[in-house]
Amino acid sequence: MLVTLPPDCGESDCDEMREQLEVLGLHTRLMRAGRGWTVVCYGDPDLFARVKQFTFPAGAIVTAVPQPYVLCARACAPDRAMIVPGPRPITLGDGGIALAGGPCSVEGLQMLRESAAAVIAAGGTMLRGGAFKPRTSPYAFAGLGAAALEMLGEVRRETGLAIVTEVLDARQIDAMIPHVDVFQVGARNMQNFSLLAELGRIRRPVLLKRGASATIEELLLSAEHILSRGNTDVILCERGVRAHETLTRNTLDIGAVAVLKQETHLPVFVDPSHAAGRADLVAAHALAAVAAGCDGLLVEVHPRPGEALSDGKQSLTPDAFIDLAAQLRSIAAALGRTSAPAAHQPAQRVA
Amino acid sequence: MLVTLPPDCGESDCDEMREQLEVLGLHTRLMRAGRGWTVVCYGDPDLFARVKQFTFPAGAIVTAVPQPYVLCARACAPDRAMIVPGPRPITLGDGGIALAGGPCSVEGLQMLRESAAAVIAAGGTMLRGGAFKPRTSPYAFAGLGAAALEMLGEVRRETGLAIVTEVLDARQIDAMIPHVDVFQVGARNMQNFSLLAELGRIRRPVLLKRGASATIEELLLSAEHILSRGNTDVILCERGVRAHETLTRNTLDIGAVAVLKQETHLPVFVDPSHAAGRADLVAAHALAAVAAGCDGLLVEVHPRPGEALSDGKQSLTPDAFIDLAAQLRSIAAALGRTSAPAAHQPAQRVA
Amino acid sequence: MLVTLPPDCGESDCDEMREQLEVLGLHTRLMRAGRGWTVVCYGDPDLFARVKQFTFPAGAIVTAVPQPYVLCARACAPDRAMIVPGPRPITLGDGGIALAGGPCSVEGLQMLRESAAAVIAAGGTMLRGGAFKPRTSPYAFAGLGAAALEMLGEVRRETGLAIVTEVLDARQIDAMIPHVDVFQVGARNMQNFSLLAELGRIRRPVLLKRGASATIEELLLSAEHILSRGNTDVILCERGVRAHETLTRNTLDIGAVAVLKQETHLPVFVDPSHAAGRADLVAAHALAAVAAGCDGLLVEVHPRPGEALSDGKQSLTPDAFIDLAAQLRSIAAALGRTSAPAAHQPAQRVA
Amino acid sequence: MLVTLPPDCGESDCDEMREQLEVLGLHTRLMRAGRGWTVVCYGDPDLFARVKQFTFPAGAIVTAVPQPYVLCARACAPDRAMIVPGPRPITLGDGGIALAGGPCSVEGLQMLRESAAAVIAAGGTMLRGGAFKPRTSPYAFAGLGAAALEMLGEVRRETGLAIVTEVLDARQIDAMIPHVDVFQVGARNMQNFSLLAELGRIRRPVLLKRGASATIEELLLSAEHILSRGNTDVILCERGVRAHETLTRNTLDIGAVAVLKQETHLPVFVDPSHAAGRADLVAAHALAAVAAGCDGLLVEVHPRPGEALSDGKQSLTPDAFIDLAAQLRSIAAALGRTSAPAAHQPAQRVA
């Protein structure tokens, strides 16, 4: 529920109303709305019945939010863009298309530097790379862990790229904070509510991947788990659902991008690599994602895909990634969107 | 299996070889390949074992086709474009993007003329409209039947647009031939092999929609059912698969477009309307389809969607369709593809 | 909508009311209900709004049918059993469990006789076997056609077993009538409404398989397509849906059996063979189906599965089928259901 | 890989071989095999290539395990039963059918005692009830937490029933240990590998639910995550997959039960409540599960389903649960399986 107060109401009027709503068991947030204020009220849907007896200040406009999520509903913050406060702040959701690239796993400092160079050459601003890898089999390579975090931090300092990496366990957060700009939650943990709650308590953007059989509504409710704990910055990421087709790894739900752009103010990314499952199909997926309106892409790039310890089959070479970025810029321009920058001045040259 | 003969081999050499292969129970087709000939050999996979003892002419290059389909495999006709021989022949699969629009059902002559005018204004070349409608419920409106065919024929004469309409039963084909340029097979009939066999015997393009839970391979094998009977012209159409998401009507398998463009020489269309299920989501689906590489779009357009007897919710207004077409042309240009024509001179003005 | 008239109302009262309803565009059927009559009224849901102004005879009880199907709704015929009028009439849906077995395809008279002997030895009453086979690939064995029909007719005469075989095309019906007791519609044709309409005009039971991605409601509406044309006898058949699992051929929707038994008066069969896809998993599927409440089973049985021209991998040997039947009888007895007969005296001995 | 040594080889021979295999990077376990020993060797599949140069003791029989899981493969422990070491040890996987019942959430001590009484009256041996509830919405009731653990412990002492409850976070384990006999991992956490690893380090059975879109192989690999850390006791639980049907909550994959019984020595449970989603469909699902061969059932039972704070719609009343148990015993007996006990003497009477 949103209560927009007349411009002559001040913060103290809001505070009074918030207090009364909170006595009912609901939660509230205060937002600027033009020259006045909006109180966002959220919580257990059953409690809203009690609001009916409530008297709102004269002139207040009360808007119900029909969806089961409130804080991530578009109505709650219609024009909001998000800042990733990395070494160089990046704005998401302002019409531009952010580009994140990098290897599935961080396999060493040299390959990470080469990947970062590819990202920069492609005009990207974020470097992805797994330190802790969730693997279907307990016998598969599970990432370099803390050592990988150090390497990510090192390349972050060298290049100014923002670091996106996956968190598997709340107990990893503290060690990640110094090196990581965006905490990625993988598809398999989209409903690990315990982890989401912890990520709701930090002040760092979370990139939340959609589970392989999650509905769009479930994805938004998982984002709401984070937002309702206080963290305001969640990036949603469509990466394909598990349908019956086997020639692609997952079935990219391109319609979900369109639905999300209507439902929420949160930025929407797409991971074309995990959908395609094959490098030769990544570009078509990525171009389609931009045409459908996504705010950013998360692409697997490896200097030598044939040698990758994981996901090599679906990783682009640096050259293929740079070519793809040029095509993305063309499409973005054709759609009247701010294109990602064609060139990027790194903080410091990589080898 | 493809057998490409040296340029000095003539048709008679081919005939001899074909005869021998056909004695084994296999089927053959003769194709031009540069200055020489290629014999395409297809049929029961088990029979190919017998080919091992076969002696091919000196210099012949024998290429196995690993897929279970042969005639629609890309290797079989790598650069082939298809001509829709309507009132004005339309080339498909040459890099351009063909645009087909029109109502779910033909509801009357006037609304069909208005729909045709919208298609022309959008730069489209094909008019879609159902005469025979497959309906989940036996109590729902099932189309105007023969009367609708007459209306389609009438508007075809007036506008020069090619007519795309669905066939449900082999016994409808004869009555359709005079009015229809492209015979559409709906998703529910994709494996109606009896109907496919009959459509394989006519000489008119068939637009074959992918079944809601069909694999890409099954779609191609259904196309092969048509091709193997002699009809060389099949247009494939992705229209969304049935996955678990309910906010869209179907889940558009954008990756299937990319896979099909690699697997087959047949043109690939996308129906964004049945995937989206809501008019406000159609444009994002259509733009994504073009970005992913499709050769054409089949879009539901109705002069007054709110009054439509079927699928009104997902039908675009003429204005929305014209806007969409402009965006599609921008994206096509950005990708270096021949854009669909911006204007189109109709054979005769519509009201 | 069901209108149950007081016992003192006669057929002429019914006729009058039916006439008035039909003037509105609705359809009606007359059913015995205890000592009185019920008029079943069905048709375009939009027309029912007009019924509101209607005055029903005093004492009439009007029951709305909330589902989009009416004739197959359980309320329409709560205790109905169905008779398969074969050489020896078989009652379905009376608590007993009917057993149909036989090969995927009729491959010859001898193997068909052996299959029939297995069915009889197992206590079954129906012989299944394909004459016309829908095959994903146009190059696969598609059945012996008319010759197979003759063989089925021959074994029918010899054994008294009812014949279940698939129809692919309305034009096959006439040739099938003399030899076939139950017309099977395969999963791929569940929404071939043109075929369903023709089967609605014959007076022979139709076994309608659920499509691989059809909902339960869609299955019932397809049955309604048949029932609304006049044929009163449809057997529904669950055979597995296409989900993501690949170790079984399809995912048997055991819950659908339970839902169907509540929703409809039509008998519900299960095909465990196409769900399992492997002979060693068929028994578990079949036992589960009986435990969940199905009225009959359709099982693939082949005298020598290793030599089968189709579906050999999932076909039971005669011995395995006989063992399975014994287990089924145990479970049926444990659930207080009439077990299928342990022995069956054939009309005439098979070789 | 399994290496079965001749009976005359002693533990020291095994130790020597294990040491050599472990030098290669592989892991080993020692198992009794008749009068001799088997060494189970597992780990990174790539390392097994190195085993080829290995010389095994004379008479050793080396068996490859083709599946990607080893410790849970049936070949690894073909006849193993599992003991749940609760207040009264329960044997699983010995042919009997274990019955666990109880509320979705522990809502209070009184309702938990009533639920326990229903379990006992039904012949069950385990009480389920959630203390920590994963909820799609952050605003829904999430369980009573630590207070619920105390109540579970209390009823455990009173009744001797083993307690099954869900763990969401590794940090909850210590507080759960005193009160919990079986740690349940929910479908949403099936691939929370961090949690699985921690559960692999305790010595308490884990009931691992299959994820809504997990394959059978992925379920077994998740079990392997636990087993490979040292915990030998995992119970697998099928609870329905997310397919397209909406009349049931999930689609129970009854075939998975059959496949699992072939693939693994681990006991297989079924949760009919989350599959059915409606109380009136639970019995059919449960009966089917037993017929398909499951080793136990996990059923939601609530003394007053209409008042339940979660999952009331799918919860059985005590009476319905007791009726169901009687039917289950009949089916178990019909299949020649040890039925669950008809009566059970509690350690202490419940109110």
C-alpha cells in the first residue's frame, strides 16, 4: 500500500501515520514523491484488513499494490535507477545497457587479467568470476575460494571494473565484502531464504538469478525477501528456465524480461551463456535480450575456452565478446537507448 | 547422405546412381551444386548400412547427414531462399524480414479490409486470418469457414497481399487452394502426420507451427514429413512452448530461432502474439525474435481488439502494429539485414 | 447446467423446456434421473446469461456446472458405467479394472495371436495393436495399415477380445469399423478437433489419450468435442506428460487419475508403457495407476520384445505381463475393487 | 569404482591399496562384502584415468560405477537398510513402509500433541512439523523457530516418535541436534551445497527432498554431496515436480520412485501432500506411491486443517490419516511387503 501525502504534509505527519501503521504490525518506509512524501506500507497481507478502519490525513492518496510484493513493485519507485558503488560507480536501469563479462570460475590471476582486458575492450564495466562454485557433483572443481577473492580484488584495483561474484553461504559474506561489488545469488539459491535475509542486511547490490523453475512472481518475492530487510539494491537476472528442449542448456524466457520491466523498478539483467549452453548461440540470445529491454548482460568470457575448468563450452573468446558488444551497441542505438560506451579508460592498463 | 559429383559428371551419371540407391529402398533427389550435381539420399536410417558396399563414381564426395532429418538439414541446401508465389511473389530467408499480420479469425469483410490496410501501412506483405479455428472448447466460436475463405480471396485480389490461413483437415485443401498462398498448420496439429502427408503433395508453401511441447528436432522431422512427399516449401514457426510460467501465455523459445537458423535452410518465423498472450508484451517478443535472427513475423492485428471474437487480448491495434514495424526496421538495419520495405504500393487501394 | 424435474413431470414437460432452451441457441439432452428426468443443457457459455430470465417448471432443481465442460462432468452422470460392445461386452467404470494388452504395431498374424494369448492368460479382455502408426520420423515403420486391420479382425473372431487400435485420419474410419471395437486417438491428435468431430458421429467407444503437454481440463474439453457430437462413449487415457526428467520416457501424472475420477463420469485408463519407456519400470507404473484409482490399463506386450519394429524397449514379455496382472489383482482386491477375472474362457482357442 | 578383494585378503591389504588410490587424489571407503572386503573408490571422474596403470591384488574384482554418483549407487551397498536412531530405532528400506505425519508448521504444543496422537493411532513412527519454514513471501508466517524445537523435543520425549523437521541454515544445526532425529532439507534447498556439506559432517539421518525441477540424477548427486562428507544416512524424498498442470500443486513423479529403487540403496520416501495440494487427492497419491515401491511416506496431518497457519488445504484430518494408513497396510500386504504396524504402544500416553 502506498500513501502519498499532500505537499503540505511534513515528515512529522508521516512519522505519526507510520507509527500507527506499525502498531498494527505492518512495516513502513518513507520515500520522496515530488515535493511531498509517500509512505510505503508492507507486511503480512492479512493485516491490511485492519487498515480499513484507519483514518488517513486529509488529501492523502492511498494506492493498493495488488501484487504480493510491494517494495519491488514498479509503483513503489517508478523511475528509480540503481547505482553500483564500485571503484567507478555504475548506473543501472537508466536506459543504458551494462555489460558484465568474465570466466565461470577464477582459475588464476593471469587468466582473470586477460578476461578483464576483454571486458574493457568490449566497453563493459563489470567483471564476473566465481570464487565459490556450486557444482552438481561433489567431485567437480568448486572454485579457488578465498584465493580467488584476492585475485578479484587485485584486478578490481588494477582496472576499476566492478566485481560480480557468487555467494553460497552467509558465512562467506564478511570475507567477500572487501573485494566484491555485486553479490550474485545463483539460480539454485534463489529460494535460500536464510541467505537472502543476510544479504538484505548488507549495503551492497545483490544480483539475484531466477531459479530454473521459478515463476516471475517467485523471483520478485525472493527479491522482496532482500528488500524487506533493508538492502535497497537488487538486480534481477533471467538465465533460462528448465523446459523440455535439450539442444539449448536452458530455455531463455525472453517474455520474463518484458514482464519484469513492467512489474518492477529493479534493473533486469540476462545471462545468455547459461541459457544457450553453446558459445555459437550466445550472441543470438544476448541480442534478443537487449531487444526485449534488459538493462544489462552477464556473459561468460574466457581467454581460452577450450581450457576452462568449467562452462568452457558456453564461454565466448575475447574477440567474440568484443564483436558481440559492437552488435549490442547497434541494437541499443536503434532502439533509442543509451548505448554502452564504445571505449572505456581503465584505471590502469592490464597486461 | 549427400553425394556431390565432380563437375564432369552429367545427369545420366546421377540417374544411374539414383537408380541403384533406390533399389536399396532409399529415396533420392537431384540438386544443382555449383556447376555440378548433388544427389540427396534419404529414407529409413537402417537402410544406409547397405550403402557401405556401394561404389560411388570417382571423385564423388559423400557427406553423411548426422541428423535424423535430411531434406530440411542446412547442408542439403545451404543458401536456399524460398519464394511465396502469391499475387506478388515474396522472397523468404534472403536476409529480409517478412511481416504477416491480421486477425485471429476472419470475422467479416470490413474488418479484414481494415486489417489488410494496417498490414500494408506497416510494410507487411502477408495477411493472416483464420477461416477454420481449432478451439479448445467445442462451444467456442470456430470461424466462418468457407465464407471466410471467400473474404480472404477478395482482399487478396484487392491488395496483393499473400494470404496465410490455417488448415485443420485434408478435406479442406481443395476449397482453400484458390484463396490461400500459405497453408498454416497450427501447433496442435504439428504431429498430425496424416495432414502433413497431404500438404506434402501440394505445391504451396506450408507454415508449420511448433507444438507446445515439441522439441526442435520433432519440429524438423514434421517438416521432413512434408518435404519427403515432394512439397519443397515449408516455413517453420516458433510460437512459444508450454513451460511453468503463467504471466505469459507461452514461453517463447528464443534459442530455438538461433538453433533452427543453424540446423536448417528453411525460413524461420516467430509468432510473438501467442507467446506473449497480452498486447502490451507483443513488441518486446517481436523485437527479440528479429534480434535472434528470424526471417519473418506472424502478428495478430485487429482493428478493434476489444471486440474480437477470439484472441483480442493479444491483438495489436493497427497503430501499435505500424509502430512496431518501424522499430523492427531499425533493428534489422542495425544488424545489417535487409529491412522490410517501409512503404508498399498496394495493387488496389483498400477502403 | 442441469435441470432436474420433479418426478411428476413427464417427457413432454421436458420437451417443451428443451425447445425453449434450444431457441436460445443452447443444446439439450434428456437423461433419466431416478424416477424422473434431468435435462442437460450445454453450449456457448455466453448464451447462459440469457437463461436468467427463464422460468423453470415448479419444483425443478437447477444446478450450474462451473466447469467449461458439461457432458463429461461427473454431475452429469454420477454413476455411469460404459459398455464396450465388442464380441463380448465389457463394462468399464464399475469398479473393476480392465486390462488391454498387445504390441505397439501389428507386425503379423502369428505375433498378434501370441500377443492375444498373453492377454487372455493375463485375464485381459482387450487386444491393442497399431495398424496405422504415427511416427516422429517420416522414414520410420508406419504400420501395416489395412492388412493389420484384417489381422486384428481375424484375432478378434478367434478370441473374442475387443480390439483397440489407433485412428489417424477420419478417412480411415469406414475401413476400421468392421474390425475395431475401440478407436484410439493418440496423444499427438488429442486436439485434432476435426478428427474428434468425426469420432463424435460414430457409435463406437473412443479411447482418448492425453497430449504430452495438455492440461486435464484440455483433455476433458477434447472429450467434450466428441460427446457433444453424439457419441456417448469416451475412455480417457493418461500416458505421461513431457516434463524435464529423461530417465523415464514421460512423467506419468498419477495425480491426474485422481482428479479425473472426481471430475468426470468417463472411465480413466492409464498407459504405463509410454510413461515408463523401459520394460523394467512398467510394473511399478501400472501398480501405482491401479492404486490411484484407474479403471483400466493399456499395456504394450510383445511375444519377443527384442524383435519389435517399434517400442520394443518398453514392451513386456507375455510372462512379465501375466505376473503383473496377478499383482494388479492383489492390489485391486486390497482396495475392495472387483478384480479383473483371473481366468478367461476364450471364444475359441488360439494357437 | 568398487574393488572387491578375495576373502583371504585382510584389512591391511585394503589399507595398502587405499593409500595408493588416495595418493592419486581419490577417496576410499572400506565395506564388508560377505566374508571379505570391498574398497569403494570415488572422487573426480578425471582422476580415474590414472587408475588404469594400477595393479590390483590378485583375485580382486574391479567394478566400474558408470553413474556420476558412487556412494549412493545401489551397487555400493545392495542390501543396505538404514536405522533412524531416534528414541525407538526405526529401520528403513527393509521392505516395510514407514509413516511420518504431522503439521506443516508447529503452531503450539497442544496441536502438536494431537498430531502425534494421530500418527500413533495410524501406526506411524515419525512426527513431522516445521520449526523454521521457508516461505515464498517474506510476509508469511515463518514458523515458531526455537520455541517449536522445544515443543518437538517435548513431544518426542512423551511419545517416542522420531522427529523430522526442516533445517534452513547450517547455523541452526547445533540447536536442532537435541530435539531432531531426521534433518529435512526442503526442495528449494536441494542444491544448497553449503548446507549439504554441513549435514554431511553430522551423524544424523537427512531427508533430502527433490527440487521442483531437479532431475533424478541431480537428486542423487545432492545425496552424494552429503555422503561424501561422511554422513552415511540419507533418505530421498519425491514430492512432485513442477510441470504444466495446475489442478494439482505439483506433478508427483511416480516413475522416479521406481527409478530410484533401482539406482540407489538409499530409502525412498514420498510426500503426497505437496504433490496433491488438496486433501481430497492425498490418499490416491499416497496409495500410488506405496504401489510404486516407496519405503515411507511423509504426510501433512493437522488436528483442524481449517485453522492451519500454512498448508491447511492439503492437510489430512487425524481420521482421514488413520483411514489412509489402513489402506496403505492393505496394499503393502497385497504386495507381500511388511506392513507398517497396525498398532503402536507409545512410550507414554499423550493427552
